[in-house]
Amino acid sequence: MQQDTRIGLVVPFADDRIPAEGPLMYPDANFVAKGVGVRALTPEGYDPAMAAILPAAEALAKQGVAAICVMGTSLTFYKGAEVHRRLIEDIRRATGLPVSTMSQAIVDGLRAVGATKVAVATAYNDEVNHRLEDFLEAEGFEVGDIEGFGISEFGGPAGRKSEAEIVELGGRVLKKAGDAEGLLVSCGGLRTLGVAKPLEDKHGIPVVSSTPAAFRTAVRLVGARGRLEGYGRYLAMA
């Protein structure tokens, strides 16, 4: 990846902050962020930010980025699969650039590891979990079990969840799901870079999580492989 290749990130923060996992995963990548200001992990909290995504993407395009990835899983799935697909097309049409989203990244990740029936661990409350289940089913997945931490506040509580707490929640939904072929950990606010490998080692099935999947997708938009060892099966794939 050439260091002068800029990758645009539409981020859910109120400021233009790059999620910490990106530079850790891909220190040679040149990420540029534009915030849209999610107010809460609720439909009402997403609505103003959703309206700001396209203008943010257009602003990034004017800065000379080579591709755009919209971060924020629930921000991009909460209105359903059809609206999500239309969002990607609208950004692609407006900017002329390769485009993806965090929601598309988790879908692509689950498909890549061959998981059709999935267990899902999230940061969200029940309403947002129901919307995620509907989104995944519309994309062709069967949700065996879904459970969240019940967080509605944006910006703090999800990031304070430890890897041990996330691993414990993931193990619980896997047990309830019974015969899941994969585990999805959803929410860009959860720090999940280190959770896939211990979960996979213990339970023997692949794990896909929001932020690592999205950054892998982002660098692949500009032709990089995005392959990383030591962080679970999906990131280690060619």
C-alpha cells in the first residue's frame, strides 16, 4: 500500500477521529476521517448522523481520498438492508470512488468464513438487536441467538467493556445458539481486535467483529491484501 494513498473514513464521532484499531492494524495506511456525530445507540440518535453521511463522504472525496468506508455498524444497518444498499450506491454515485461500510464488512466477513447460521454478541439494546437480526436475515443469514450489553449511550460505555467481558458474552450466545457456524461481534465501539483468537481457540468456530472487519475492507478498497496473523481466521485470510 502506498503511503500517499488516502483512505476516507466516515466516522460516527462528532469529531474527525480515526478509530484506534486502524493505525494498530495497518500502520502504513493513510486514513482520513470525517465525523457525523451519532448522538445515541438508538434510531433517534442515528437519524441526524445518517443524514450527514453523504455530505461527509463528498467532503472526503474533495480531500483526494482514493476510497471511502463508512464506519459504525448500527448506523449503517438500522434502517434495513435495502436502505443500506442504497446508501452505498448513493455515495459511489456522488463520489465516483470505491465504497463500503462497516455493515457490509461484517456481511462480507461472515460469507468469507462460510458462516450461514450465526450467533451474535453486541453492545446494543433489544430494539437495535432486533434491527440487526432483521438486517442479517435479509442478507441471507440465520441468527441462532443474539444478545447485547444493553448500551444506548454513545461514546463511552461500549469502549469500557473489557476483552474478557466480550469473550464471555460471545461464549454465552454461542452456547445458546447451539450449532452456530460463526460468531459476529457487532458494534464499532467495542474493542474487539484481541477477542477473535481466544474465542476461536475455545469454541472452534470463526469470529467476525465490526471494527477489524471494516478496516480490512477499507484497505482492500485500495488494493491492499489486509492480511494479518494472530487476530483470528478472517483477518488471516488472503
